[in-house]
Amino acid sequence: MAAQEQQAVYAVDRKLEEDSTIAYALEILEGRLTRRREGNEQFSSPGYAADYAKLKLAALEQEVFLGLFLDSQHRLISAVELFRGTVNAASVYPREVVKEALRLNASAVIFAHGHPSGMPEPSTADRALTTRLKQALALVDVIVLDHFVVGEGKPVSFAERGLL
């Protein structure tokens, strides 16, 4: 086998190993945050949700809009990929988000979506969408705790920036 072929095989093996490690880390984190596990932790700080969102979204090549649906104690009921889009946009429908929150009997939700460009700065459209989602969910007594934009570096928190 030529040196170039060996390097290609090594690169594929390394990517598979990294993907496996990320999947395992997500499994551990979900176990710690899901309400079905005794002694689980709450999403009591933005750090938990930011770390979770980054693990779920950072490596994706298209925008994915994620909902972390929480119970009244802010324990994770379910992390749901709500919408998947293209490299720079995903269509998000508030009606469908409300339906999912009601189906899961959620009391609160944290949103996250990725920017495949790597720039985690919220766009004007991101801000407008978050406002619409917050208003729609308030009608059914579901609180929007935060919305994270994931790119390179630390995810941007709408709550920390005062955008909620």
C-alpha cells in the first residue's frame, strides 16, 4: 500500500473514531440530563445546554434546529431535531414547535441551531424567529429559556446577551 493510501485510511479511521467518541459523549450527557435517570442534573446553567448543543450541531454541514424540551424542574424530557435545512438556512414553523412541546408535555424549552459557516453570531432572522417562538409558546405556558447559535468557538446564548 502506498503512503498516500495509508494516510487516507488513517484519516478515515480517525474520523470514525472521533465520531464514535462524540456519540459516546452525547450518550453520557443525555443520561445525566434526562429526567428518567435518578439523580439527574438540571439545565441550571447555560453551560450544560451550550455544551450539549455544540456536541450535537457543531460538525453538521447544514443548519439544524434543535429543541431541548424540559420538564418543570428543567430536566431534559427529549432533545428533538425539529427542522433540517441547507448550508445557510432552515425553515422553522412555530406551529410545529408548539405541537411538539404539547406532545411532550414540556414546561420549558431551549433552542439551538448551527451555523455551518462557523460564525455563531445571531442573524436578524434568528432574532425575529426567537421572538415568534417565544410568543407562540407563551400562549400554551411553555417558557423559552434560551436559544443558542452554534458555530466555531463558544455558542452564543440569547439569554446571556439579553435577547430574550
